[in-house]
Amino acid sequence: MTHDPQRTVRIGAGAGYSGDRIEPAAELAEHGQLDYLIFECLAERTIAIGQQARLADPARGYDPLLEERMHAVLKTCATRGVRIITNMGAANPLAAAQRVREIARASGLAGLKVAAVVGDDVLEAVQQGAWRIEDNGQPVAALGTRLISANAYLGIAPIVEALQGGAQVIITGRVADPALVLAPLVHEFGWAADDWDRLGQGTLVGHLLECAGQITGGYFADPGKKDVAGLARLGFPIGEVKADGSAVITKVAGSGGQVTARTCKEQLLYEIHDPSAYFTPDVIADFSQVHIEEVGPDRVAVTGGRGRARPQTLKTTLGYRDSFIGEGQISYAGPGARARAQLAGEIVRERLALTGAQTEELRMELIGINAIAGEQMSAHAPEPQEVRLRVTGRTASMKEAIRIGNEVETLYTNGPAGGGGATKSAREVIAVLSLLLPRTLVHPSVFIEEA
């Protein structure tokens, strides 16, 4: 394709996590004058949970809001020529792409090209090698049958391949979050695979956009210190990017929230351990010389991202069955609420010991008193008019986890006076660990089919 060095590519961020709002994405599709709309929806544990869903039903394992999001934006994007890139494929990009094609046909969009990017699932390679876990130095084999999934973070290459193949919707599994933005920039501007400074600047733009509403004032807001108007209809961000990688972060005019130097700086530092060495599959980005400048209302120019040669290993997330969590909660109000809640917790602790409940970890928390700050910092807190006891325990089985909530519930009639609003739950914990896998063992593939 011919690359226009004067062109501005507009990329909108339609989601910052799996359960994010859908209306801002629809607003971007309708009024954002976009070239691309991305949806970043994968947290660390999401694929492991998706793998469980796929084992139960081979047609599932992708993001549960995929259909709703596509119903909201697909026709508008197709009509306006906006290409969609998302990691909502989670543990099953092929099934997700098939579902998008079905929605496209039902929406009168026959012929729409939908791509699935696969190859991030490296469970077989991990199981066959003598790899060690980065977090604790233990061999992966020590996880045994508890290991559910192993997914490597892919880079831009398969997404760029799908764009070159004409895909209008691209569904991936695990890819590096900034790659969802960097890939269309490489495609549109023809950046070389070793143009490290432009790749570093493009990664900066991707990092700023990936969490959607965080950079437009959500999560930034702090009443009285950092006031943000219109949070109930927060607008999601748009990156306007030039061929040299320089960018302006903005949002749809009239939408809620704000884009300022301060919101951009907070997002710049989000999840960055070393600003001079942010490792991604495509580049080791350097954000240490980034310049941020307000150039208009809700318009912030961002330059100065740099980079150096990409790493030879890919971060790989291991999902495994860790344990079970049982929980029970109950409230106390009025005079002596704190003392009654404390007594209730002591009763539950003693009851679990008397009945031989097997817990690996047990926590008694008074929400609003010590649940976050801890006992020492909360020692001189004022006497509350209401307090909620939360008892949580980690166990090796669901049966033992259920017992914790049951004991809290019995406080209705067997505990201190005035308890109410008891709830209980038990769930399996899917946890994650990491290892570094040589990129030579990871082989992405792209499948493009028409609706």
C-alpha cells in the first residue's frame, strides 16, 4: 500500500477491560471519525477462566460481552470504514470470529472480512520443556494437573498480516495490550520492524489508550482535589497519530470527562515498573523522555517515546487452579456496633476451629474499620454507627470453603444481637504465574474468512 506521510490515523479505545461500558464505544463508532476502534479486554486471569469455559463448551471461551459489543458497533463501523481490532477472542479466537461473522450476516454485512489470530496458546510447548516459573523459581511441572493454560503475549506481526489481508475485524487472544494500537500504525505508515524509536513512540500511544476511560478522567477523579465533570457519561479516548508517531490524545466533543496533561501523566505511569525499559514483544520502549503538552481543550500532544531492540523471550502467563475461597458477611448497626462485630468474628473463628474446618488462611475484617488499612492504622478510628463483618478463608476444597459462609450465616440466631444482611459465597480461585519463553517456540497464525 502507499503510505501518506501527512496522514493522521485516528484510533479510538472502546474498552479498557472485559466488563467495561459499551455506550462510549458506540459513541466513538458513531461520532469519533475513526479509522480504527480497539477493544482491550483481557486481564491476566481472563484466558485461564476462558479455557475453563471452552473445556465445558468448545464454542465458548471468548469474552462474554463480545456479542453485545458487536451488536452495538459492528454495522456502524462497517458502514463508516472503521476497522475493529480486539483481544476479545480470549481462549477461543476462532469461535469468536465465527460468532462475529454470524452477527455480520444477521446485520446485512455479508462479505465482511473477519480474522482470527491464534498461536498464543503454548500449553503444549510449556508442558514439554523444563521451564521455571519467574515468580518463584519453581519448575512448571510442580503445578501438575492444576495447570490450566499457558498463553504467550504476541506482538503486532499477526495483526499487521491480517490488516494487509484486508480484514475489517481482527479477533486475537493474548497479545500485548499496546500492540492493538501499534499494529495499525505500522500497517498505515509502513514503519520498519527495527525502527525502534517509532515503535517505542507507537507503544507509548498504545499504552495511553489501552485503559480507555482511565485517561479521560475515570480513576483519575478525586472530589475536591481532581474534580472531573460528566463521569456518568464518560467519553473514551481517541489517539490522532502522525507518521512520525507524534500523537494528540482527545475524545468525542461533548462527552463526559476530560483529557488533560495530568490525566495523561497518570496513565503514562500506570503499570510501568521502569519508564526507561518497558518490555513488550515488539520493542523495549523508553518513556523517560516523553513530553506531554496541552494544545487545546481536551487535546494533549504526546511525543518523545523511544525504543531499542525487542527481547528474545515472550512473557507467558500460566493459569492454574490455586485454591478455593469461602466468604461470609453480616452487618451490625447502632451503639456498640464495632464490639458486636468483633465478637461475631471471634465466634466464627472459634467455631471453625471447634468443627475442624481446614483453612489455609483466614481473615476477619470490619469493613470501614480495618479491612484496608489494617488493625494498627485503624486503632484510633472513631466509633462507627454501622459496621460490616467479612470473614474470608482459603481452603483446598469447595466443601471446606462453603463451611465458612455457613458459620457466618448462623450468627443470625447464634451470635451477638442485631446482626442482619448476611451473605455467603464460595468460589474456585484461578491464579496466574509467569515464565519467559523463547519467541522461536511461538508460532502465530492468521485465519481470514468472509461473513
